[in-house]
Amino acid sequence: MIPYGRQHITEDDIEEVVKILKSEYLTQGPVVQKFEDAISNYTSAKHSVAFNSATSALHVACIALDLGPGDWLWTSPNTFVASANCGLYCGANIDFVDIDPNTYNLCATKLEEKLKISAISGKLPKVVIPVHYAGHPCDMRTIYHLSQIYGFHIIEDASHAIGAEFFNSKIGNCLYSDITVFSFHPVKIITTGEGGAASTNDTNLAEKMRRLRTHGITTDKNLMDIMAEEEIWNYRQIELGYNYRMTDIHAALGCSQIKRIDEYINKRTEIAQVYDSALKDTNIVVQKILPSHKSSFHLYPIRIKKESMLAQRSLYEIFHQNGILVNVHYPPVHRQPYYKKLGFKAGDFPEAESFHREVLTLPIYPMLTAQQQQKVIDVLNEHT
């Protein structure tokens, strides 16, 4: 079987995890901080906060920006549900901005149009979450410029995009956002098993996110209310938080993996270039990589530009019959049953819906062999 993505675990990774299993700390010890420092060094962000998942990081990022009931969060419909769910966790209202037909990211032009209309109705977003789909950066300069005009915060959902670049700067440096969130799920660029992180240049946001991931507890004596002269405990819960901590076991794997991140992205880029060349003169449409953008190529999406859903479904089934586990990323969030109950309907975001009817994501991961990739290409050539 050839999956669409898979992790790459080395003996060095295993050795680093075993060291932790033999050490004093298994949960949140010094290696979590070491991994956070590695993320900050790689992205050039001032602060990084590790979590047990990117979903947890998105949730806490929203709380840190004071998103709550009566507020609006806007994001892309072409994403995993966590990008929108994080707003619902806070009691906020959710809306979407349709995607660009070439990059499949939240469209900055459509965002501006929607903001102009919403400014009249008084329903401007408090938070916008652009999603760097498949590892291709969104138009962050334009989105940031709009945030300065319309007064919204920005959380970059970079679950696909650690290692990606926008105008020669790493995604995660937060030049154009308040917070950036990464995922370290096994199919992502690097893995911690399960895990996520949030980067920011705002010290107050970083400190708040650290508290929120640990039950709202602080050990900062300047923030602590000492209840009695004889008090000896060295922590206080000062707000309602969560148990969203990453363990040293997971962080050790991340520390080992991040050493190879550029190697992994270079290999993914090579695989993408082979696909690009093979599909150049076919009826298959590939994601457009814009100038001054560098994708991390978490996914390699193709569009089957035919009118019927049957073409996409038939090709999906043919791939699977040949042991090639292509996938569909993603069913538009607003068409999920839960979101339909919130009032969203077919036709609300037509480009995302069209993309969903046409997309398949091909296998792309560092250990994909040339022979395996050629098998994928041969099936495409034979049936398209």
C-alpha cells in the first residue's frame, strides 16, 4: 500500500525517546522547553508554546485573543474542522471566506469584499484564521493590511506549513499575525506523535497561552495571591485553563525530528517537481505556487477538471484498487452536518465546493520511492 502521507522515524528518534523513558521526567519537563526553543530558532519567532495537539493550540490562541460570545471568527471552508471548531469552543460565531481558485487558500480579495459588507452591518470578525493549505502560504501581507484597517486579530493555521516561506521569511515568524499554530501529527512535515505548537512575538500572549495549557496555573509570585503567612505552595490557578500540555516524550521526538526538517521539505519539493513535470500536458490541474512563496508540500492536491463527481470518485476507487491510498482534503467545513445545523448551505462558498468535487491528494512523503511515485503517475496517465 502507498499511503498519501506517513511519518519517517529513525534510530536517532527512537534513541531520544528512550532516553526520556529512562529519565526523571516523562510529562512536562525540560525537553518541552528545548523543543519550544528549537521551534523559535527555526521560525525566528520570539516565543513558542508546545501543546498536545494543534487543535488545543488553536483553542488557546483564540482564548488568548479574548474571543468569546458575540464575537465572529472567519476562516477558510477548505480546511480540517478544527480551524473553525476552535471558535465554537469559545462561544463565538463562525463564518467563512471562499478560496482562491489557484492556490486553494482563503482568498484575500474575497476577504476584503466581505469585510466591506460586514463593516456596514457591524459584524466584523474579531479573529481571522487563514489556513496555509497543503503547505502553500496565504497572501499574508494583504490579510495583515486588511487587519490594520478593520481591526481583527490573525491566527495563522500553519498545521500544514512549518518550513514554508513567504518572501524569504519562515512561516511562524508572525510578521503578519498575532499567533501561528503548527501541527506535528504523524503525516505532517515533522511529528511528535501527537502535538502542536503556537508561535508569537507577543510576550503577554505567550505567557497567557502557557498558563491556559496548564489549568490556568501560574508560578509567577507577582501574580500569586499568598493566602497565609505559612503558605508554602508555589502555584496558583488565576484563570480557567486546560490540560493541553505536551510531554517530554513527545518533545524528545520533536527535538530529533526538527533537525531534519529542511531535508524533509527538500525531498517533498523534489517529489512535487516530478509530479509537476509528469502532469504538465494533461487535463489535471495542480496547485499554483506563487512567486516569493515556498511551499512545504504537506499535500499534493490535483483537480480532476470534469463536470461529474463520478470522475473524481471513479479515479479515487481505481487508485485504491491499485493500492494507492489517495485522499480528499477536505470536505468543506460548512457542508459538514454539524455546520449545516448552524445554517450553512450548499452554494454558500462555491469555489470551495467546486474544489471538493474535483480534488484528490496524491502520495507525498519523504520516503516515497521513485518506483512508487511512477506507479501513481502511471495510474493517472492510464485513466485521465
